[in-house]
Amino acid sequence: MLSLIPGIKNISAKIEAIGIVDRFLEHSRFLIFCNGGNDQVYITSADLMTRNLDHRIEVTCPIFDKNIKCEIRKIFDIQWEDNVKARIFDATQSNTFVKPGKNIRNQSQIEVYNWLKKPNEKNLSK
């Protein structure tokens, strides 16, 4: 669930969001702020939801290591390209599935799993 509504003029017009619900119920707990090309990456112990923030102790910390930042970004990119299980969160709150079109099917949970199994491909230095 997303409290913020993307796509509202003068408020959240530049924000895009998707949700992925698939076989593995766990999900990523990282934040990426593009910061004018100087990405800031954080990992967090919880979803940013009231039940987690008001009644528990949660932690968020920055990632400074370039290789780890690149690995997190790669996982994000795989998830962002999901066209099997991803739903679009938009101003209409229609929660519609991303349309695969002519693109190769990308079920991100499977693709992330397969990518993580290939240690030689993890050299992500830019």
C-alpha cells in the first residue's frame, strides 16, 4: 500500500511507483534518492508505515560502499522492469498491472534470484 499518490500536478508529478506482489512475500527495504546524479542509497529495517514507525524501533542507514550501492541499484532496476507481477500506483489509484507489450517477460523476483546466483556478473563498478 502506498500513502503517497504519484502523478499529482505540482505535488508528486515527478514520482512514479509500482508494487510487486509475488511468490516471495518479502520485499526490498531500500531507498534511493537520485540527488541530481549523486545517488544516496539507504537500507532500512521496516516499511515506512505507522505501525512500524510508531510502535517499534526501526533503523535506516546510508550505504557508502560503491559496490554495494551498485548492487542495490541493479536489484532496483530489475524490479522496476518487472512486467509480470508489477502494478502501477498512479493518481487514479487504479492499481493496474504493468503491460508487458513486446518486451521479454520479466518476473523480477525470479530475475533477482537468478542474478544473485551468478557471482561473476556482480562486478558492477561504474
